[in-house]
Amino acid sequence: MGDLVDSMLDLMRRLPPTHVEENVASLVAMCPDYADDLLGSVDQPLKVMTDRATGKEYLACDYNRDGDSYRSPWSNEYDPPLEDGTVPSPKLRKLEITANEAFDTYREMYYEGGVSSVFLWDLDDGGFAGVVLLKKILNASAPGEPSGSWDSIHVFEAAERGRQAHYKLTSTIMLQMVDRSAGSRASKDDKTTGAGKEQTAGDAKREGEVTLSGSMTRQTEQDFPLQEQASHISNTGRMIEEMEIKMRNLLQEVYFGKTRDVVFDLRSIDDLEKARRQRELQKELVGFIKR
């Protein structure tokens, strides 16, 4: 069992992240007995669903799934309806409602849109665990405009120790971006010059398209004072806020910065002759300085 699941996970790491949902569905169809193990180990883009009772949107993932049904954080009901679905205890449910309201404000402040959801569940040792989900989709407003999506999954465990609480946080960010600006410019140039060759609809649609996608996971542990039950929300909120800022900076400086360096090394935008003369001038200046 372990070897088969490890092989499937190893295969998923080598497949394009943009097709993770299709690849997981194919593996589940081939090995249905290991569906729960695979679904619980592979992070997939969050699905947006609508609560039938309140009309509010919420996010669906493996943490609020029971069979083929998903629990809404707003009404605490499953869709499709499930009579014996797992729900948090009344005390934890009250905390879950407050947490959803708090992170809804967080989402509006940092993302200026999107959808957020918080789900909590009881643990056997007396503590509890939860997940904070955030999703923002950027739809292309025009054929040449970029599009993409941002999915944040923050899973945490809380253990109370007197007036202190110990938290373990595992954060995963999935980012997907599609830039079609180069293809749009090329299409305009072809129309202007009248040049070009016959293309299929699919080739014309993807020409000049740049897709960047992937995921990042980080973990941390911290202790915070616990004044009351509601302090769990502020404590986990602080950890998640700090983690998201850190991971955003990593994405911007390391991943995007490294991608730009690779692209600019492979393709020169400036004139090569001009760059050569600049290098020669630099060498001459260095020689004069050494004298």
C-alpha cells in the first residue's frame, strides 16, 4: 500500500501542476482503493461552492469533505445533504463562526476580493485543528490580458497548555499565472504586415503564451498566551499573516526573480553589438582605474 501511494505521489511531482486535478482524477480511477490516501496527500486548487441556505460562497477541499459531500462554514450543512456528516462540537462551532468572520475581513483587506473559509475539527487528545482557505482568481478582461489564480491552504493544530497555547502551522500556496501579452503583440504585428502562416485555432490561441505555475509549502511552530477561547483566532491569524507575507516575498524575490534571470540570459532584448561595446568600455575604465 505504502509503495503504491508513494509511487503515485512521485508521479504527481513530475506531472505539470496546471493539470493536477485531471491527473489526480485519473489516478483515482485507476486505483480507487487508495483514493482517500491520494486525495489527502495532494494539494489541489480550491473549488468555489455556494451555500444553498445562505447563498454565500465557500471553498471546498479535502478538509471539509465527507464522502462526496462538502460542509459549508456558514450553515454547517453538507452539499449534497449528508445525515451523519462530521461536524465540530458546539463550542468549536461557535469559534468556527467567529473565525470565518475574522478571516473574511482579512481576505478583503489583503486580497480585495476572492473567497475565504475556515473549518475546525476536534482532535482525540482534547485539542483541535483547523484549516484557513483563501482563493483569488484573476480573469482576463481582454484577449491579451493576463489571468491566474492564488490558492492558500493553512492547516494548523492548537494544543492548550494552561494559559499558553502551542500552534503548529503548515502553509501551502498554489500559484498559476498565464501571460498572453506576447501572443497578442505578435497577432497585431501579423495583422499590420499581413505576414504569417496558416495556423490551427489551438496553435493561434497558445502562440506567445507563457504559463507559470507551482506550489510552495512551509511549516512553523509558535507559542502564544491564551487569555480566552477567542484568542486562538488572533494567534493563528498573526501566524498566517506573517507566513503569507514571508511566502509572498519568497515568490517575488526567488521564484520570479530567478525566472527573469533565466529568461534574460536565454534571450537578449537589447542589441548584442551595443552590449559588446559596453563591456569593452567597462574593461577600458577598469584598466584606467588600476593604473
